[in-house]
Amino acid sequence: MGSAAGEEINGKSRPAGEAAAFRARVEERLRSLERELGELKSRINGLLFFIAGTVLAQVVLRLLS
């Protein structure tokens, strides 16, 4: 990627400390997005199971009536 002294981003050179801080912020934001995506997936799965249970209950009720 970049050299030890700095990184080249959009033609601008960045000191190594700033580049490391930038990478750390990006990694933290990615971890946050991963957590939010995991929460969203679990909510969607719960909703799908709820819908499937409702449909199954309706089918059973129609068969028994």
C-alpha cells in the first residue's frame, strides 16, 4: 500500500502517524457497521420466523375449520 514514512492518497502524502490513525478510525467504523449489520440480520430473521409461524397457524386453522 504505502511506504513506512507516509501514504499516497489522492496525490497527497500523509505522515505515518496520521495514516495509522486514519486506518484505526476506518477499522472502528467497519466494526461498527458489522455489528449493525448483524443486528439487522437477526431482526430480519426474527421477522421471517414470525411471518412463517403466522402463515403456518393460518393454514392449520383453515384445515381444522
